[in-house]
Amino acid sequence: MAHPEPPTANMNLYQPNSATRKPRILLAASGSVASIKFANLCHCFSEWAEVKAVATKASLHFIDRVSVPKDVTLYTDEDEWSMWKKIGDSVLHIELRRWADIMVIAPLSANTLGKVTS
């Protein structure tokens, strides 16, 4: 006897909030020397998605900010603390969480991976 397919097998499980908007990716760079490729990643993702980026202080040693696409906003720790002045103000990391469909940490240093998984 053949096993029937589950009812969700043919369904597309990813359904964006709006049928016309691109996926929203928050791209994060950790302090790996591989961050030298961060601008390239921003370009690749921004071809098919809306992209915002965050970078650690250590990763900024390797990222060429001029190479990051103009439509990709790059946030740093300074942005986090300069935007918030008093209770009730928007908090950057919370607004980014609300905005993004997914967060991608790439490149991911071994140090950051250890922190995330412990």
C-alpha cells in the first residue's frame, strides 16, 4: 500500500508578508579576516533581497565601507547607542529584528561561533 503524501508536501511553506516585497536580510559581519569579502556578500544578497548590514568593531578593520552597495545601510555599535537617548526612543537592534525576515552572520569567525553556540 502506497503512503499518501502529507498534505503540506506540495505547499510552499515560505509565504512572505507581502506578495510583492523582496525578502529582508540582516547581514552581520564578525571580526574574521574573511570580512574582507563582506561588501561582495552585500552585493550578492542585494540582487534579490533588501539588505541591511551590521558590523562589529573588529570586522571594520577588514571591511571597505566604500565598496558596500549604496542601498545597503551599514550599522555599527555607535549607531546603536547614538539613536537611543531616553526611554521610549526606538532601539536599533529591536527595530532591525522587526524589519528582518532572517539574519545571516557571514563571515562567521570561530570565536563568534563559539559564543553563539555556548
